[in-house]
Amino acid sequence: MTTQAKRKAAPKKSSAKRKPRTDADRARDRKAKAKSAKENKRLDAYAKDTLGTGKVESKVEELLLKEKQLREDQKHIAKLLKNQRKVIEKQVALEKKQKEEARTAEARARMDAWLSENKDLMRSLMKELGWKNADMVKKLGLSKGVVNAAKKGEHAE
């Protein structure tokens, strides 16, 4: 079916319902048509400049490469943060260990000082109370090594 035949077959709309077109309507339509034609020319010129030369394709490739680089950078930053967290955790653990070692060394130093000042204290107490080493071990709940070390002025570990 041709276009003319379709027009003839289609029911005709009554012209009474339509408003008559004014000169202002026609002028507005001409301006819109001219503006549309101008925009189409501009787009055609842009398409000729870019599409034919591969500029768009290269721009897309460039953007894809940038996106890929950004993703790699994000992964690298995530790794760095994870490693930094591990380093900080190790530093905290090391500081904790050093503090504990310092406390232990301080306690040993105090014990050594006390034992050097009171070397004969245990011997004199044992004489006064009439205790032997076995009595000291039982009554004080100490081991033989601790009692012997205390009598010598040393400390047992």
C-alpha cells in the first residue's frame, strides 16, 4: 500500500476541531525548524571531525585506561593500609613486651637490692625460730631452691 493509499484509507479528521494557524505560529515553527537545522549541522560537523578520525575511540580507550589505573591504585592503597595496620600492631606488641621486660627487670633489681641488704635475715630468723630448711619450705610454701638462694643472698628463678 502506498502512502497516498494510506492517506485515503485513513479516516479524515474534522477540520472544525483544529484552531486556525496564525502568522505567529508559523513564525515560531520556522524558528524552531531553523534552530533544529543549525543544531543538526553542528552535530554533523562534530561527528565528521571526531568519528571519522578515531578521536572518540581513542578518548574512550583513554578513559578506560584511566579507570583501570584508578582501580589498581585503589588496590595498592588498600594493601598499603593493611600493611600499615600490621606494622602498627607489631609496634604496639613490641612496646607492650618492652614494658613487661622493664617491669620484670625492675622487680629483679628490687629483689636483688632487698636480698643484698637482708642477706643474713633468713639465717637469723631460722636460728631464732629454730627452723631448718625443710621447716622453711613447708611453713612458707617455698621451694628448696628459693630457700637456699635466699640464704646465699641470691634469688632463684
